[in-house]
Amino acid sequence: MNEDNINERISANPKYQHLVRTRSRYSWLMTILMLIVYYGYIALVGFNKEFLAKPLSDAGVTTLGIPIGVGVILFTIIITGIYVRRANNEFDVITAEIIKEVKQ
């Protein structure tokens, strides 16, 4: 089999077309969520410093901005893990099926 023929067969496969659409939508969704969280935090830093500067307690020096910032980092780790899990459990399985079908 030559490479052009393989590429054409993969591109014509309905599972491949579905995979590309699904993965693209999912990637954009995750990107938008991350941008909202990240730029939301940056907007708070830029436009509402007083809110972030509120102390967590009367005796402490830690402000509200610290746990929110940690939350942004944790959110990033969590959505990365969610994406990787879906990619490994769903997208990779579909990719293997497509490759198997094309090689037949």
C-alpha cells in the first residue's frame, strides 16, 4: 500500500471524521474553560485587587488571592487529567480501530 492511498482511506473513514470533529470540539471546550479561569484570575488581579487582598482570617497574613491562585493551578491540572483520560480511553481506541480498518 502506498502512503497516499492510506491517507485517502483514513480521511474517507467515517470514524476518522467523527474522531476529528469530536476531538476538536473537546479541545476547544477545554481551551475556553482554561482561558476563562486564567483570564478571570488575571482580571481580578487587574481590576479588583481589594477583593484579592482580603485576609482569610483576622490573625492571618494569607489573603484570598492565594487560594484562588492555587485553585487556578489545580484547575489546570484537573482539566489536563480529564483530557488525557478521555484521550487514552476514547480517542486512542477509535484511532486503533481506524488503523485496523485501513490495514485490511
